[in-house]
Amino acid sequence: MDTNEDQNKYKRKRKKSFLKNARKYGKKGCYGRGVQLDADTYQYVVKSMEAFREGFDSEENKKMFIENVFKRTEGEELNFSCNQVGSRFIETLLPFANDSVIQRFLDAFMTDLRPLCNDRFSSHVIEALFTEAYKRSFAKNVDEEQQESFKQFVLKVSKFLVNNLEDFVWETYVNHVIRSIFEKLLQIQKEPLKSQNKNIETDIPLEYSQLAIDFAERLLAWPQFRDLPYTELPSGLLQVLLKGLAKVDVKLLKKFINKLIDECFTFEQNEDTSSNKKNWPQIFYSKPALMVLETTLETASPKHYTQIYAKCFSGRIASLATTRNTNFVIQKLLLNCKEKVEFEAIFDELNDHFEEIINNGHSGVLFALSEGCKNLSSKQGGFIQNLMKSLHCSESEDKEKSFIICLCKLINYETLQNTKTTNLEKEKLNLHGTLILQNILEFNKPIKIINLILDMELGDLKGLFSNTMGSHIVDSFMKSKFIGEKSRERLIRKLQGSYQDLAGTKYGSRSFEAIWNVCGVKYKLNIIQELAQKDGLWSNSECGKIVANKIDLALFKRNKEEWKNSLNKVDKVNDLKNLTKLLKT
């Protein structure tokens, strides 16, 4: 099942159980943890949550519902926010509240901010309030006076937290509030921006960036700075701060990283050599400190990267890569390596340990290594040879033929023979294995891998290209600038007779579109003729309908010449677009 589908199922289940528990405890006379609401108010909140999650017939009904809910909270903002069920409800509804409601909550919270920031329930409402105030301080549909009010709230709360940092850094709930607030102030994305949301970021006002600078300078002066990365709560703050400084003050970031390297990453805290048999710096024994080290590698300048590599990693790469708790930091080290000389040194340390890395389940290290090989155009041949050897596919020509499937499953040849199935489409492939194959197809000379793909049995190839993870391999094959036109044409011809099966399935249709978008008119004509013969077998499926519409099957069946002419026009437009992009670059 697709990862996103898994996550959505988990989220839906969790929401349902929360409401179920809320109803159950309400029947027992327990009206949520924290500040107790009276029975009627509690039941009102639970029923309102149910109504909100069921949805509304129109936006007008939804608006009226939200207005009525917030009228009920008037004068009781803090009581609602400090109750377990009430805070969840308020947090959910605040993004839909009008400006006057937001202002009312802001005024209520500013009366006694300290305890509210460290309350396990109201702290979540503060984060939601801050988010809304921050967004609306930039919003064009908010009048200037109200914008200024929102901005003042943002500044007051931020300054209050920075000024009390020595107390708050060790407190669980307020620590998370500080992190959330600085992520908003400095527009730090927890996940990569989706393409449709790339216009979210705005220029960071000077007052906001100055808060991050004050924050950093306070921490730099702390006598206990050395201990901060080694404790979970301060570690989280340091990670946010490093990402923020990378955006607002590179000079201060360098100063900060210098202090981390000298005082936190390389000092020897444990003098007992018997407990440090691997001769690792102390940082590799602390999970919170490792998280700070990973973020430092992401934000470090080339000079600092070299220092960290030399002082912490050099000579220890293989043992770190094959250890469960430290293999992730090796992935970060590889993914952020910009110098070919350093990358080759890291590669050489891992050279004889591919099989051990795979057996330990640390496939992310090999994926990161393949990214480095691709991006730095280095050690590509050695990577492929080591990979084939580690999967026991290099000993004979027959074993080589199994390499593609072995890599996609990330299992060795013997295991493949013992577990071989006939339905590759439904097989669970290894995410890193398929990603590594996609990277290899973008190596400078992937001819050996190309030939191994083209020599696969048609059934296996079709199954691979119809698999949820395998379908992405076709994208790399058809788009890689290092794969020639003749190789693409060989793949197109190889799949003849299979296009109906591909077009009618969810992931096979992805592969079909990747091929269709790249192949020329001659091959498109051959493919659509094949599809038109028995189109009822595939075009009635949901995915098949989309494919049929994309290739304009109806027009082809009605008038082939007109279809060819429309195709030629589209190709000319695409050629013009590609030429324009080329000229711009």
C-alpha cells in the first residue's frame, strides 16, 4: 500500500479514537484533563467536534457553525484552552476564525502568558494562535491596524520567550512552543515545499530575524553550552536555531558551528577507554547530540564540513555506517558532501562493506552513496561493481541477469532463488533499492545496467513497471541524459504487446505515460494501434480512462489522420518550449 495511504489511515483512526475516548470519559463524569469544563459545555464541545469532522453542505453553513462555536467561548477562552478536549477543538477551529475572534484570544492569553506557555494543553493553542497571528500580519485582506496588532503579538510573545530562555529551555511544553514559534518566524519548513505552495515564503522582517540572532547570542554565552546538544529538549532548539541562522545570519552561524565543533563534537567526556572500544568521539553515543550533528552537516560551510569530517568521521566511516544508531549521520555526511576528494575518501572507507551494510538493514547509506556518485560524477563504476558483488550477482552471466530484481528487492541472488514469485507487480520492493537503481540510470555510463534491464524477461519487466515503486524506474530510464535514443527505442519495442496491461493499472499507467511523453510519433502510432485493438479490456478501468483521454484514443478511432496532425502540433509546441528553456539556461 502507498505510504501516504498508510499515513492517512493512521490519522483517521487516531481522530476517531480521540472522540470515542472523549465520549467514554464524559459518561463517567470526567470532562477532560486540565481545567474542568461543566458537563453541558463538555458535551457541547464533543458534539461540535463530531459535527465539524462530518463536514458541511456549504461554506456558509460552515462559517455560521464556527461563529456560533466561538460565541460560546466568549469570556471562557482560557478555560476552553486549558482543557484537554477544549484545547484540541480550539486549535482545530482557529484557522477558520475571523480576525476579531483571533484578537479576542490574543488578548486573553497575554494576561498571563508564563503559565499558559508551559501548560500541556494551552501551549498547543498558543502555537496555533501564533501561527494565525503571523500569517495574518502579512495577509493582504487584513486592514493595516489589525495587521499591526497581530505583528505586535508575534513580537511580544517571541521576546518574552527569548528573555526567559534560561528557564524555558528545560521545560517540555514551552520548549516546543519556542521551537514552533521560531520555525514560523524564520519560515523553516519541516518538510520540502510542495510545488503548488512555493509562494508561501515571504521576506523575513528585520525584527523577526533579530530575535533569532538574540536567541543565538544568548546560547553562545551560556556556561553550560557544551551540555546542550546532549539533552533532548535543548537539542531540538539547537536544530531549529541552526536552520534559522542559515537563513538570516551566516556569519553568526559560522561562529555557532565553530563553538559546536570545539566544545561539543570533539571533546572527550568519557576517559574510560573500556566503554569506548570503537574509539569514537562522545557525540556518537548520544541520540540528541547526533541530531544536532546532522543539522550542522546540513547547514555547514565547505570549510566547516571538512573540519567535522576530519575530526569526527575520518577513519570511522565503516563502523558508523554499520551501527544502527549512527548510520543516519553517515547518510547526512554523504548527502551534504560537496567536494569530490572528500567523497572519494568516504567511499573508499565503505568500499568493502556494502554487503554488511545491506545485511544490517542500513540501505539508506547506499542510497546516499549513490546520490554522491551521481551528483559528483565519481566512483560510479566502483559503486555498481561493489553492489553487484554484495548481492552475489557478479559471479556469472546468469547471476548478472538477476541483478535488477535483486537490487529492487535488495536481497542477494540465493535469497531471490528461494523466494522467487511470478507476480512482481504485487511484490513488496525495497524503497532504497529502487531509488538506487534510478540513480544508477543517471550515472555517466549506465550501459551495463541498461542492457540488464532490456534483457529481462518481458513478464518481469512488465511486473516491475506496474509496481508501486518500480513504476518510477521508467521515469529515470526515459529522462536520463546519459541514456541514448536507441536504448529508449529498444525498451519501447521490448514492451510491445504489454501496453494494454500497463495502461489499465494504477502504477502501470504511470510507466505508460512516462514512455508516451518521450517517444516519437512513429512509436506512438504503433502503441495506440495496439491499444485500439481491444480497448475494452483496459480503457474501462479508472486509470485506463485517464490514459485513453491523454492519448486521445477516441479521435484516433474516428480519424487517424486528424489524430496524427494534432499530435504533430503538440510535438512542435513541446519542442518550442524545450528550446525556450534551453535558451534561458
